[in-house]
Amino acid sequence: MSQTYDYINPEHYKKGDKEVYEMMIDIWGEEAFVKHCEMSAFKYRMRLGAKPEQPIERDLKKAQWYESKAKELKSK
């Protein structure tokens, strides 16, 4: 993959007028999506450094993205 590839929020999560996470909120609701974010962040933190040839920073940034999104939605 190119160094410009966005591993945290890639273009394939952006379809049409909405991002996938926005569609998830539409389908399952904000509260369920916040829980999904919290669980995903936990998952990424638990496996830091466990993927061969993958930088720890990538999973850490993914965890931080989920934590930030959960916080953003909770503060609405």
C-alpha cells in the first residue's frame, strides 16, 4: 500500500452521501454505535503489537479514532 493510504479512515468507508459509521447510526442508533466504538477501541488496545509486521501506532490510532468518536457522540 502507498504511504498516503489512510489506514484509520479509508475512502472505502465513504460511500455516497454518508460514511459507513453514519449509516450504522441510522440503522442501530447512536447508543449502540457508541458501544461499538468503545468495544472496538478496547479490541485495538488489547492487540497492540500482536500483528506481525504492523506498527503498534496504527492500532493505537484506530483505538483513538473510536474513543474520540464515542466521546463526540456522548457529548451531544
